[in-house]
Amino acid sequence: MEKPGSILLTILRDGQRSLWDILSRWPYSIRELRETLERLHAEGWIERSGDRWVEIRLTERGREASRALVGVEDEGGACPACEGKGIRLPEAWWRRFRELTEERPLPVAEYDQGFMRPEDAVARVAFMHRMGDVADREIVLIGDDDLVSVALAVTGLPRRIVVIDVDERLGAFIERANREQGFAIEFRPLDIRRPLPPDLTQRFDVFVTDPVETVPGFELFLSRAAASLRGRYAAGYFGLTTLEASLSKWHRLQQLVLRMNFVITDVLRDFSLYPERENRWERFYASYAMMSLFHIEGHLPDRDWYRSSFFRIEAVAPPQPTILGECALSETELYFDEETLATPRAGVS
Amino acid sequence: MEKPGSILLTILRDGQRSLWDILSRWPYSIRELRETLERLHAEGWIERSGDRWVEIRLTERGREASRALVGVEDEGGACPACEGKGIRLPEAWWRRFRELTEERPLPVAEYDQGFMRPEDAVARVAFMHRMGDVADREIVLIGDDDLVSVALAVTGLPRRIVVIDVDERLGAFIERANREQGFAIEFRPLDIRRPLPPDLTQRFDVFVTDPVETVPGFELFLSRAAASLRGRYAAGYFGLTTLEASLSKWHRLQQLVLRMNFVITDVLRDFSLYPERENRWERFYASYAMMSLFHIEGHLPDRDWYRSSFFRIEAVAPPQPTILGECALSETELYFDEETLATPRAGVS
């Protein structure tokens, strides 16, 4: 059996699971899960609750096959101390960050927002610090609904922190944090379909971004990020899911990364988890393409499942953005392709 | 100051350090360390013991500059439980592997051998298992001086394990392990400058290799590895240092990876440490180009310093080796370039 199929049998080995539970362990795209479920169903390995992919279990044939998969531990084998991140989470940074971001703005669908767990944002900063990319560095955040800017400011280490974001609510939140905490985070409202202004071009040692996961969207984010950097040795960090970006898409995105003169120095799997409850984005689900694809309208997640891997890249020569001027892409072209099945349609709020 | 320089000042902030100690923390190539040392020396930031780069310390000017680098913790911030690997090390596998490999063959210079710590070989297997690439898989090791084949066999999980190596001593060791432990590891003596025989071509789900770190050498190893795999979803694992492969070289190697239809799914920094004492390769050092480059002939390491990062790649389409037939490269072309400064010249034994 092909690998996706055997992974699915392994996940189901210990009994029935919800689609969300399967998704939380699934290493490929949502679209490939749909294809694998359909194929295994047609071949008689699994069954579901009626027409819907709400709950999935093995058939007798599937149970027999899965019994041959002896010895595979279910829970993976990630280090329990760091949840597989390899990082010691600095408690003081985490506590302060959590406190400061308690009243953060909730995500808005039209910007495809959604924030990771506070500990994951702080772990990003801790990892960046370990790589020498925090202390004394000038750092730009291209999009910042995770408020990594605040997590960076909490450390007191960067020389400069600039946030570029289209969402003015973030600007207001950051302004208040600056006032109340004595931070000096600069906020610059900008739709990144416009080029960076000259005073933000070739000015930074480090960028952090969570790009849109379509190929044209990623290319645009990475181009703006590349344009922001000083040159060789500058580093970039971004998150990328396997859920809405298949490994075939990763392949194209990595070609873009290399073409822009970056090398991939670190890829940390499933570094960030996006908590359902805190994001309160139940209202978004109705507009996700995946809901009708799996026939699960109205069945909201029973657990956190959306996660992303964390990339570090470094410039081996002056970064070469492939998009330089205005970008004429429509919102639809920017945000949607056939794999972005958990991205909200604008107008949901 | 450019990043390599500021990293060096940070490393030296707490006092004099040996070259080996600096190398154990240095994230760039040995050659770039030499260049950075020379530059910082010429500019008056650091001083050394006479003509030799044996011990290095900051000058008064360097100390002042480094005092501005407040707050940077020295020891990185790796998770202490897993040393930054993110993996729970299965104790039983480790104990058994250590026991079995106690009398392993010592490295031979002409094959550019050297083995990682036993816990790091087992951590490789644990990570591979977490990725679904051990249980029930057919796995080929291209070169196996780390004896990852034995670590795999200890788990009892793979369906098939094949070792391809030019060193018949490894074959004898594996044969004995098979006999005494009931393993079924297959050993196939082969110089990988020859193509894989048909019965090893397109036969495997997973490869593991530690390629030579020249560009032509890497291309050859990766081509043979690619030829061994079944097709899409097959996975590959390899180690790569930053010490003998600069990030500029990584950039070229990653282009090769993508060109052969692989995507990079994981990069785990400094996953493997190569222990000086157990490898007993003191005799190799005299032939390392780095010894004369740093004028440190006769000064052997006071600590383990050589380490490699661990890559996982996955085929997004049938792998396309760029080298198919016989490879006419000489040993020198295969093993040496201007960055391979800690690779022994053949004839040292």
C-alpha cells in the first residue's frame, strides 16, 4: 500500500477517530487526505458515518491489515520536555508574553488571520535567538497576527523591530503595548501587494513572516521579505503547513527560496499549533472549502489540529526578489488554490 | 559588524577559547572561520597565541565591543532533555545498540570514515520511525560506518535492510551480528562510482546516507540513493555538516536535491556529534588541510567538535538521478575541494 494509505491505517489502528483527530496527525495535505479516504473506502479498508467523513474507522479487512503493522508506537516519540521543538522555552518571556497578549485582537477572515499558541510564538523567538538572529538585530515582521513582535520586544534584545501589516487594529494594539511597556515597536500599515517603501528596503538583518500558502501568494510574501534584507548572512523565518500546501507545492516554494538566493538551514516540523478556542474562529468554518468536500458542514473541531512547520533560511548572496513592483493579483488569486481548503472566504467576520 | 564576526565575538565574550571549542559552536564553514579570524585579527578585535590559532581571545577593543552584546546566553537554549533533537531516545534500543557496536571496526582514512555517537545513530532511527519510515519499510544504507543498519535491526521493525558499502570489514561485522543476533541485514560490497545493480534499483522505500561533502561527491551519492528508491513518497535521510560545506555549497546541494524530484521536509541542526576518543582518529589529523591552515600542527582536539545536521527529503515524483552510468571522478575529485579541510588524505591508516 502507498505511504499515505498505510499512515491512515496506522492512525486508525486503535479505533474510530474524528476527521479532526486524523488531520492533527496527518503529514500530507487536506486534499490528499480526502483522496486517500475515498480510495481506502472504495477498496474496503475503512468505513465512515453515512455519507459524511465525520468519524472514520477500519473495516474488518482494514483491522486485519493494520494488525500486521506491529510495534509502531502511536504517539510519535517527540521529546516530552519540548514537544519536539528542541528548544528550552524561557519561562519569563513566555509568562510576560501571555500576559501582554491576553486582550489581543481576534482574527479577521479577510486577512486570513489566525494566531498560534503563545508558547509557540515565544518558542519561535527562542529558536531565532539560538541562531543568533535576535540580539542586536534589526528585525522586520511581514504580517504579525501572531504578535511575534511583542514576543521579541519582551526579550529586550533586538536593536529594532518593525511590523508591516495591513490590519490597523494590530497597529493600535502595538501602540498601546509600546506606551504601557516602554517598547519601541514600529508599525507600518501596508498592503504587501505594494512594494516596500525605500526606507524599509535593504534595511533588516532578519525577517519573520507567515506567508499565504498559494504559490503566487508565497512568491509575493517572500519577494517583499527578500527586498527588506541587507544582503548576505541575513536570515528569514517563515511558517508553512503541509495541510494547505502539499509537498509538491513545497517543492515549487523551495525552488523560489533557492532562486532568491536563500539556502534552507532549518526545517522544524509542526512547530506551531493554532488553538481553536482562543482564535474563536468557529464562524470561519462555514466558509472553508473542506467542509463541503468532506460533507461535514456543522461539525466543528473537537481538538486543535491546524499546525505549521517553521523554516529558517539564510541569504548566501544579496537576496533577489522575483516580484519587484506592484502586484496585480486579486484577493482570490492571492489566497486560494485547490489546496487552500481551510482558508476563510472574505466577508466572514 | 558582519554576522560571522559578531558570532565570533559572542563566542569569545567569556574568555579565551581553543580553536576546537570555537569550532564546536561555529555555524559556518572551517574556511569561513579562518577568514573571520584573520579579518578580526587584522582589525584588532582578537589576538592569538603567537603565529598559531591554538588559543584565541579578545583584545581590549574586542572586549568593549562584546560588552555591548548584552543578554545573549552562551549555551544556546537547546532543550536539555533531548539536546535539541526533539526526539525521545528509546532507552532499550540505545542500550542494545551500544552493546552490539562496542567492537565495531575503527574508521579508515581512505574511505573518509568516522562514526557518530551511538545515541545519535539511534536518534536517527527514532526520528525516522516518527516519520513513518522504519516500520514495514525496505531501507537501504549507502555507506554505513555509523552502523545505522544495526540500529534499525535492533528495532525489529523494518521489512528489509540492505547495506551498500565498499568496506568489507563492515560486511564481516554485520555478518557476525546477523549470526549472533538473528538479524537479516544484507551486505552488498560496492564502490558507488559504479551504478547500482538492477536488483537494488527502484527497490526501496527509504535511503540513509552520509555523502561526501564535495559537490560532485554529493551529486554521486544522491544519484545512487535516488536510483535505489521506488518512486513518489519514498524518503531519504542524509547528514551534512556546515563545517566542510559552506551555506553557499548547501545552496548548490539543495538545488541538486530539488532537481532530482525531492523536497526537503526536515532539517535538524547539529543532530550528530562525532566523538574524538571513540573514533581514535588522532592519526588522521596530521593529514587534515586545516592543521597547516591554522598553523596548529600537533594540537589535537580537547573536545568533540565535528557534527552534522540531519536532512529528511521525500520524493514528490519519481526520483531523477543526474548521474546514471559509471562515474569517472578520481578519489581527489570525489573527496576534496577547498572546503573539505577535515577530510583525511588517503594513505593514513
